[in-house]
Amino acid sequence: MPTDGSVLVRVTAHDHSWARRLPPVPDGRVLTVTVGHPDLLPVAVDDLVSGGYRIAGVAAAHRPVGRNVDVLVPGELRRAHLGWWEQLLVGAERVFDLRLGPVARVLAAELDLHLRAMAAG
């Protein structure tokens, strides 16, 4: 479980152009994204890669999360790059603070997808 002040940012995704609308991740970092509904795929891989994102998982059609994507953002990245953080928040529906026990429990399966994707490099 992330303990560095990480948050999960839920960004509205109306269509397949969601990856193009995410602000590029600073410092050459790569952040993981989970997709709330399979209808939001496919997206252009170039949009993902050039923006510094990669998909960690997709909700099943029979149990969709919604028309959104969730981005796992480390605490130090948002503190170091406030302009980027503010750009990401423009499209955000919600920000989940992972330091809160109930939030971490409810989102545990999704967070596990992010953590496994990050470990796979």
C-alpha cells in the first residue's frame, strides 16, 4: 500500500480521447492508470506513452467503475510539480487520499493493480 502521501485521482473519461487529455507527467516519470469501463479502450498507445502513463488494469464490463480513469499519483510528485498537479485536477471528479484507512480498504483491489504494474516496471 502506498504510504508516501499518494492519492488516486479519478478523472472523467467521456470517450477514447482521455489519454490525450491527461497532462504529461513531469521528470520522465511513468504513472499507472486503471480504466473504469472497457468501452473507454482502445486508446492510442502513443498518447499514453508520450504522456508518461500506462494502463495497469481495466474494470470488467459486468462490474464497471464508471466512465473514468484513476491515476495513482505519488505524494512527492504532486508536491514538486504544483502546476502539473493543478492541470490534472482540472478533469478530476474526485481525489482519494490513500492515507485514510477506509479509502485504502475500499480501493485495495484497484491499488493492487497499480502496485503490481509499477513493480513490473
